[in-house]
Amino acid sequence: LPSLSAEMPRQFPKLNISEVDEQVRLLAEKVFAKVLREEDSKDALSLFTVPEDCPIGQKEAKERELQKELAEQQSVETAKRKKSFKMIRSQSLSLQIPSQEWKAPSANPTLSPTTPVLQSAFQPVQVPYDVPEFQRVSISGDYCAGVTVDDYEQAAKSLVKALLIREKYSRLAYHRFPRTTSQYLCSMQHEKWKVEDEVCPDFHSPPEENEDPYNLDDAPDNLDYVVKIKDGIPFVYDNKEMMELNEPRSLPYPDLETYTLDLSHVLALIADGPTKTYCHRRLNFLESKFSLHEMLNEMSEFKELKSNPHRDFYNVRKVDTHIHAAACMNQKHLLRFIKHTYQTEPDRIVAEKKGKKMTLKQVFESLHMDPYDLTVDSLDVHAGRQTFHRFDKFNSKYNPVGASELRDLYLKTENYIGGEYFARMVK
């Protein structure tokens, strides 16, 4: 589509790849090749391999970190960095602390007070509707990153780069980007944040009391756009007449050079040790903070949930956990079923291989195994710590005893017996 792409406006200016970007690109290629490379050994380590717990190794690692941190604390450069971090943190805390003019909330404890106006360069966001007032936890301190100052600085630079990339593509896709984050990014680049630059999709607040939740009076008007698929590519037309004239709407797009360079930065970020360490600690901290929130506000959230007048399966928020029916039984259940079928139906024809029909007993004989000798460990269908982000190991766990014949017989519907064994286990 050379003619169409020539008419479409470029969203980003063309970039000249610097030496730093070239190094990032080479690192990203190594990471990409490492992830895609097929491992010959089943137990080979990968980029995402989760290490096993080893008390001695953990103790030595902690001692090394402690020695490194003590050496850093004694340096003058580290003291300067910590001082600058304290200033930044005090500025961010000033954004969270209400001004002295703020008044106490009203007597109704279930509603939040109006968001206080902060006397700072950052404009406050007014909450469009009332929300329950929860008990909140605040972590104070000048330096609470949990990693060394050098690692903290490197992780911060990497994450800022990732946030800039995310903001860029969020704007391109007309997605809402967090206002506070955008303001901080502008201040880091010595730019002034403007309200008119913000992408604001249509927002519809929840219905108020005694208001019809199915009222569509304030719904957006139909803009008469028409979408047509050509060779798997959706084309948007202003109306049916423009579609008949084959003149699609000119939409901005990210050029290949910019996209490739941004992807290289993200892949390099994945392999960056200090960033992974900081993010791991940060996620653990947020998970613990959320658990504490649940302990403090469980009853408040439960009451809010029960007060929803239209709460049912169709309007509750759902999460796709992608659970397969083949995982409905535990290891012991699967093992007992395999032994039961071998004991009661050894002469039943259950498979066909190269035009030859095979009984259940012949299937096990071809695999050189006896079901009576099988154990939960030899069945080896449990996904452990080493299967995280490792689909090669996950697929081998999906095969009982590592045999695809048993998977097809017991965990599939398309087989010689029409999935009868699978149905019996699910039942």
C-alpha cells in the first residue's frame, strides 16, 4: 500500500540512530535471540528461569549486597545522590499532603472529602463522583528503595525511558495516560504540561441514585464511520460514499524505524539486572501493601459491593485466567484414573497407529511402562517454579510421563474413543 502510506501523516519525527541506540539494538537482538532459541537440554536455564531456594546462596548474596552498600555509603558521590533523592522525595510528598486550608470531612464517614487544591505546579484531579473512604497506609522516609543508590539511579533512568515510550503509543492509540505521570515526565524534560495536550476519551460516571442505569440520552452520537477489512487490514472510511470511492480516512501511524528502536529499548530493559531487581522488590512491596489494604478495608468493600443495585454475572468485572479443562484434576486423581482404566479395560481398543488398532495394554507396552509402577513423581505433570515463562517445559508437563500418546488418550477429545476418558475424568 505505498500510495496510502505516503498520504498518512507521520506521528513521530524520523530518528537518527546514535551510538547508544545502536548498542541498545545489539543488546535487544541478543535478548530476542536468547528467548527464541530452542533449548536442546530440557533443564537448560533461560532468561526467565526462577532460581531455586538455596539458603547458603541467599546468605552469601545478602552479605555481598551489604558489603556493596556499606562501600557506597562511605563515598562522597553517594551522599550527594542521596541528598538529591531526598529533595525529589520531599517535593513529591508535598503533592500528597493537603494544604493547611483544607477542612475536616463532614460527619458522613462513608464519603470522601473533595480533593484539596494543592498550591503547586501540578493541577489536582477532581473526583467526578463520591467514593467510599478507606483506611490508607502511608510509607514515609527519605530513602526507601531497598536497593543500592547506583542500581536505583540506573533503574529509574530505564523506567523513565519505558514510561516515555508507553505515553507516546498511548497517545497514538487515543488511550488515557495517567495525568500525574505525564506531569512528572514533562518536568523531567523541562517542558510545561498543558491540559489541552491530554488525551481524554469519553467518560461516563456511574448512575446516581434513582437514575435509570440503561438511559442512553447522553451516549455519543453515531459518527457514520464504516470499517472494511482488506487482506486482514481494517480500513476506516468517513461514510459509505467514501467507501465506494475507496478513499479511507488518513490516520497517523508509527513508522518502522521508530517502532523498532522503541522495541529494542524495551527488550534491553528486560535484560537489565538493576531494573529487574528494583521492580521485583517494588512489586513485592505493592503486593504486601494491597494485602494490608484488604485486611483494613475488607468489610467496607464488601458493603459497597452489596449496595450495588445491579450486581450480577453480566456486569461484574471478569478476568480471563485461561484455565484449561485438562487441568481440572490433580496429579493423584489422574494417576488413579490411569491405573483404574488399565485394570478394568486392558483389552479395549483405544488408539489407531499407522492403520493398526491398539488396545490399552498394547499402548502401555509400546511405551515400555507398567501403570502399577507409576507414581505421582514419575507422572511429572505438576508445573513447578522452573516452568515460569518456559512453554517448552510447560508442554512437556502437559504430557503424562512425557508421552504424547497418553495426553491424546486421556486429556484430549479428538481421539479414537471420542474423548470418553477425558469426559469421565471431568465428570
